[in-house]
Amino acid sequence: MKPFDSAQRRLFGSAARAEPLPEAALGALLGRALWPRLALGLGVLLGAALLAAAIGPVGIPADAVARILLSRLPGVSLADSLPQSWQDIVWEVRLPRVVIAGLVGATLALCGATYQAVFRNPLADPYLIGVAAGAGLGATAVIVSPLDYTVGGVSLVPLAAFGGGLTAVALAYSLARVGRVVPTVTLILAGVAISSIATSATAFLMINHSQRVHTTLTWLLGGFNLSEWSKLWWVLPYVLPAAAVILLYGRILNVLQLDEDQAQQLGVNVERVKLLLLGAASLATAAAVSVSGIIGFVGLIIPHAVRLLWGPDYRQLLPMSMVLGAAFLILADLLARTVNSPSEVPVGIITAFCGAPFFLYLLRLRQRAVF
Amino acid sequence: MSSLVQRGLLLLALVGVLAAAVACEDGGGEPTPHAPPMGSAAEVSYPLTIVDTVGREVTIGAQPQRIASLSPAATEILFAIGAGDQVIAVDMFSNYPEEATTRQQLDAYEPNLEAIAGIGPDLVLLFYDPGELADSLERLGITTAVLGSVEETPESVEAVFDQIGLLGFMTDHLQEAGDLVAEMQDRVDAVEEALAGVEQGPRIFHEVDATLYTAAPDSFVGGLYKILKAQNIAAGADQPFPQLSQEVIIERDPEVIILADGAYGESPDTVKARPGWGNISAVRSDRIFVIDPDMVSRPGPRCVDALEALAEYLYPERLE
């Protein structure tokens, strides 16, 4: 067993039961410092959301947007003189889009951080063990099938994506299982293999149904053009409990950053934690992907950006990733619907194209920081 | 103008187009020795040389008897001009006319050279060359012509007439091709006549799929709406098939919505149920129609059927 150095100790926080008192105090201090940065992050998020609500391919004056939003409060009616189309656009189209983009961004970033923590691998993202590839296969299968993919007004695509994503992860998990243990490296390899099977099957389906290649590709690249309030109910029932569980495990994830044996000796039931957290993260990711398609990059880069800005303590990294992930995806989606107006750009293209340079900038800025 | 004279003129015009096509085959220089005698109309003699839509010089030695049509539009044209018996294989999207589906099937998007060569065609028609397929086939001694790639779909009904003429010429069905073009032209004229005096038609949204892909004015479908003087709400998009933002559709308030995605489960009812769409003019006045996507987007003989159907949707008061 490796000796603890003080940097490692700091990461444990009060979860490390063997921790001497002064270190616990330091951990508590770190914990307390979360609130100012959380307030800052929430401010940024609110700003991004307001900006995204105010701007769109249809030029609606900011004061009109504000009046439309305020009119939703009981007893307020400021929007009566505005065109009905503006009210529909702001309330039925733009706002659900902003909210869902934010929710998906928060989910992907949180789950990305969780995967990185559980796998102790900086390259991990929420799609690592098959959610995205499985969801893509499920969605594509429905889109190219000769049957209607809308039944009674409900699209089967998100359902198939959700099911496909979870099936892929469950397969990878059960294939990687050795007795009662699931070694993380085996799990990654199984996930990568399952992903490539699903991806090649998806490509095969696309090529054999080239008339629907546009629809399929649009879904695979992700986007929020068809957001509506009802889609919230697709996501929230999975994302809220999953996020609650993951956020409660911030300290345990800190402990897990040692190797698994050490964490075990410190009283963490490593296998149970892995199953619980990977399960929660995969469930939430599958729900997010089912409404938005496969949006890359957010889940990989946002946790690293938070790490570069504020350090690796998972008790703050998890909530801050959620907040910044939400703000980032809201802004990316704002670009997706405005840069090529009146056409849409798949948001996955924007997240990679704009997110990567910003991330490289952070990387250069904190060159001495070590992951 | 009597229909007979019109037909004669059209035929002459057609031959003129073909002569021009042949003439410019070697960079606009003098006609090549392969050029067929163009003096008398409706005379086809082999060998003949044409220039296909990607500028390749294609020489056809004798009347093709084993055509592999890897283009749904070309398939429809061939059957419509009486060359259906000369077609031995089609691509898997060639679903019209019914008889075409009885032919051997090939894949136009992921074509297999061996499969195509294996059926022994004497002429292969492509509308899309995924990468040197035409050259590979020529190397195997199989005459191949590319008639409009994916990027260069004929943008007007006139371009369809040209293709019909060209196929009539290549297969020695120039007379039937001329008749078909004349009939189509008559029907286009009738629609235009019914619309005489219309300055600006209704605002339209043509839905290609439920993710709100549409056909901009610079597409074949968009060209049909131009004939109908409709105001396409996708105007200003820089691709032929852009994906419109939902809020743009609501703001531009189409008066008629045409669904080319009925086969995917979309219907007037699903459109009406979309949040935020309730106040769109087309939804309020119940002017949402479904059209066969093949008919409307395929640059073949049925594009006139589509034109007439759309005219009725857009101008119910002018057409019964």
C-alpha cells in the first residue's frame, strides 16, 4: 500500500476515516469554498439561459421576450399586445429548448465526471461503455424501419434510443464481470467492443436505407430543434434521482481516486459503488441522449475544465460540472440555431468546434496543472 | 398552337439540344465523327455519342437491350417511353412503375461493381457516382452514363424534358420521348394557364421529414413551387435541403403545409398537435396536405402529377 501524501489526503475530505483532524479541517474548508463558486456558476448559467431565451433566428426584441416570460406569472399580463406567433415562439419553442439543452448539458457533464472518477481515466466520457452507440443503433433501427416511427403522436425514436443505450451498457457490464468483481479495464474494453459492434450495425442500417440518411445523421449528431415541454418528462424522472445519488457520492469518489484496493481498505464497498454510480450515470445519460441525440464533447471536456479551474475535489467538481455543462450546452445550442439561420446546425458540431479551442486555451493557461 | 405543331417543334428543339450536347463533347470543338446525322428528326443511328451530365463522353455502339438503371428517375422515364423491355436491372429504390420491381435489383448508393458486371448489362445508367464507378465499369467494357448526380438534380421541369429526350435518343425511342415531353408540357402549360394573373401565391412549407428538413427554392421540389408562384418559407437558406429552425417556421407562418413524410407517420393531425404550431395559418385553416415523396422529388415523368396535385392544394379555387 502506497503511503499517503498530503495532496492525496486533501482529496479524501472527511470520508477518509483514518484521516487525522487537521486534514479534516482542511477538507471542510475546501467544502465550504464551494458556495461562492457555485453562486458564480449559477450566475453564468442564468445569464446564458436569458441570453438564449432572448436571441434566436427570429428577431424578437428583448423587452418583448421579458414581457412574454413575465406574463406567465399569475396575475401578470404584459404580452397581450404582442403577436401571438412571438408568444408561441418564446414559450413553446425557445424556452423548452433552452431548458432541455441545459438539462442535457448538466447531465452529460455530471455523468462524464462520474465515469472519469469511477474509471480513474481522464479519457472517459459518458459514452465510453456503450450508451451512445447503443442509443444510436436503437434510434437508427426505428428511423429506417418501414413502420411509422410516430405512433399516436408519440415518437418511438427516444424510446428505442433509451432502450438501446441501456442494453449496450448492461451487456458490457455483464460481459466484463469476473465472479463478483467487474475490473474497470475489462469493463472499458467490453464497452468499447460493444460500442463498435453497435456503431458498425448503425452504419450498415444507414447505408442500406440511404433515403433516410439525413434524418438518421441529424439524430446521431444531436440537436434540440424539436424540443417541447413534454420532453422534460422523458428526462427528469431518470436524471433527478441519478444526479442526487451521484452528488451524494462526491466524497466516496475522492477516496476511489486512490486505487480500488486502498479504497476498499478505507471501508468503501468498491464494487457496489461502481455498480450504483455507473448505473445511475448510464441511466441519466441514456435519458439525455434519447431526447437530444448524441452530443459529443460536453461530457469529456466540462469536467476537465472544472478541474483546471477549481481542482479535482469531486465534492465541488460534480455540482460545478453540472452548472457549467448546462451553461455551455445552452450557449452551443444558441449558436446551433443562429449561425446558419434559418437553417439548423447539429449542436454536436458546435460543441466540438467551439468547445475544443476553449479547452485547449484552458490547458495552456494551466500548463503546470496535473490531472 | 395546335398540339401537333407543338410536338413537332418540341422534337426539333430536343434534337437541337442533343446536337449541342454531342457537339460540345470535345470541349466545344467541331462535331466528332461519331455524331449521328441530326438533319432529320427522330432518326437514331448507332454508334452514337452523347455527353452525360458530368461531362463524360459516352459512346453507345448499338441499341441497348440490357440496361441496368441505377436511377429511380431514369427507370420511370425508360418505362414511360417504351424502353422498359430493354431494362434488365434496376436499383432498389426504383419502385415505379410496378413492372420495374420485377427486374433484378442492384444498390445505387453502395454499388457493387461485381454485381453490376455480373448481370451483363450493355448500358448502365447512374444518377450518382460514389467514386469512379463509371470509370471502373467502362474499364470492364460496360457503357456507362451518369445522368444527374445527387448534387446536380435537375432543377427544373425543362431539365427533366432534356433527360427524357436524351434517354429516348440513347435507347432509340425518340418518338415516344417527344410525345411524352409534349404531353407533360401541355399539362405544365395548363397549370400555368390556370394560375394566370397570380402575382404571388400562398406561403408554403414543404416538410421532407419530421426533423423539419425542407426543400429550398434551389432544389427540384423547390422548382415545382416556383412554377406555382408559391412563396417558399425556406427562401434564404443556402442549401437545397435545409433543416429549418422551428421558430422560423412559426414566424414565417406558412399558409399551406405539404407533408412529404406521411410515410414516416406524420399527418395533418400530428402537425396540428405540435406545441406552438396552433396559430400557424395553415393549421388554423386546415390546409395541410400529404404528398408522395417519390412523385414530388424524383425528376421523372410523374413530376407533372406532383405539380398538378400541388396546384390543387395551393389554389383550390382555381383548380377544381
